[in-house]
Amino acid sequence: MQTNSINIWVRAAVLISGLLLIPVLMLPMWRIELTAPQYPEGLVLKIFPNKLGGDVEIVNGLNHYIGMKTLHAKDFIEFTVLPYLIGFFALLFVVVAIVNRKVFLYILTGLFLAFAILAMVDFWRWEYDYGHSLDPHAAIQVPGMSYQPPLLGYKELLNFGAFSIPDAGGWIFFSVGILLFSVTIVQVVLDKKNKKKLSAALLLLPLMMFGLNSCNSQPQPIKVGSDACHFCKMIIS
């Protein structure tokens, strides 16, 4: 029978996903690793939901020579908004699991995937502006050179190698998105199977009604000389 409720295992996965988003608020979501001959141990820039971490001051000092902007958390509105958005989604996951309605599951999946895509687009936009808006009076100027870090993966910037990957919070965030998308697909598949079963039942219903209507429950006249007694098997005369 078709129901508006979510499958029990899907509900459990949604609830767990919401709880997993809570530690994301305190963990670094992204990291950009920088390596160069003068820094063999490497430098790391960590991006938290509400702040910057790692070797921020050293990176700012190096960026000053090539005219890049210095990094300060107060200059990014994302660090103010992002914690609230993550908290909102963590609460929304739990609410959807409690309310137990498929329509809210589908809305949650759409909103979360849209949020993830917009976040990556905004991160790329920030990196583009960060790498292209250079001070024309910088000490080191290379004509035609930009210093946009890679969104994901490795890129060479002068004598530095920049490697951009998700950090602990980012991996959790992506895992939650993949899990939510997967269980939503499972719910859709289950709905299709239930619809097929319902359709088959509806097709058989007219046949069942016809069969029941063809049965006559009224007493039938006795055929003398041919019908036999049910108990003693003697011909009725």
C-alpha cells in the first residue's frame, strides 16, 4: 500500500547524517598546503566554518611581496553565515527524521545539494578574486601571472606548489551529502516498487469482483432423479 512515511532505515540514515554535521562546526573544512624549497616542511592554511587557521601570518607575509590580499576572517561574510547554515541543516535533518514524511526528505535533499554546490562556487569565486586582485605596486611582479589556488588538487604558483583538499570537516560534509543522496534514491526505488504492487492489485481487483459476482449464493432447485443426498449418496426421488 502506498504511504507517505519514510523507510525506517532511510530515517535512521537521515538522523545519523544530521548528528554528523554537528562536529563540522568545530573542524577545519578545507586545507591548502604550500611547499617550496625555502619551506621544506611546508605551510598549511586551514579554513574552518568561522575562522582561518594554520600558518596564516606566514602566508600573509609571503603574499605581500607578490601583491596578494592579506587574509583576515573579519573580511569574509561566509565565516559569519556558514556556522548558522550548517547548524540549520543539522537541525533540519533531525526534524525530517522525526516528522517522517517523504516530501520533506526530497526537499531536504534538494536544499542540501544546492547548498553544497553554491558553497563550492563561492569558494572558487573567493580563490579567483584572491589570486587575480593584485597590488600594482607589489615588490615582485610577473606580467600575466595570477596566483589563484586550485579548487581541488595541485597547482604550481611560481616556486610554490599548492595542494588543495578537504579537511576533516569537509570529508564529513561530503560524506553526509553522498549518504543523503544515496538513501533518497533508495526511497525513490522503494516507492516505485510499491507503486507497481499497487498497480497490479488494482488490475486484479476487477477480476476478483467479477469472480465474486459470478457466484450465486441463493438456494438452487433440486433435480429429482439425478441429484444425490450429500450425506447418504442416495438418488433423490
